[in-house]
Amino acid sequence: MTENWQDTGVRRLTPQRTAILDELQRERCHLNAGEVYERVRLRFPRISLGTVYRNLQVLVDQGRIRRLETDGRQMRFDATLDEHQHIRCVSCGRLDDVGFGLKPELMDRVEAESGYDVRGCAVMFEGLCPECRK
């Protein structure tokens, strides 16, 4: 009898999910679903765009990747889970990591002044990427 994750509530890391995760981990910039699909299709020629979308959502639900939404543009996906910020090109939409988090003092100050229990922060820097600057 084969294990059905829908019956058991367990979503295992299938070969297709592994390929999606591999592609997201390989790239410094953050891919959208179409870009992931084009790359994964080289390994799994019969995979559909719908399957890629569903598996991206499963990986988000499992906490293996993050979904990044930027100004109504296509969602992008990030396999780097440690604290870091992002920078987006205002011309082409490219999204890259900025390799540092925010200082804890800033979070403490926000908590002190707002009364909130701060659980996280997302800062989006904007500018022109090296390619668009040329």
C-alpha cells in the first residue's frame, strides 16, 4: 500500500519538490513560479506549471521556502530562511538578498514605542540592478 499524504497529513519531499527547492537554493536572485517551472522542466519535461505552483505552496506551508510579494508584481520565492532583507530593481523587477538583518536595537525601539510584540520585519530596498544600470 502506498502512502497518501492527503490521508496521513504528511507531505513528503517528492523528487519534483526537491528539484524546485534545488533551483531556489541555487539562485541568488529570487525566482517567480514561471522561472522555477522553466528550470525544473529541464529535469522533469512532463511537469506542468500548475504542479509547480502547487508544490511551491506546499514548500511554503512546510516552512522550507518563503513567498515574497512585492508591489503587486509576480510572487517570488526565497529558500534562504535566516533573517535578511531584500532589494528590488525598479526597472526589471529582479529581487536579490541584502546579506544582513536589522539591528536588534531597532526592533526593541519599535516594541517600546508601539506596544507591539514584534515577531519579524520585512524591509524592501529599491534601486537599479547592475544590469539595468548599464
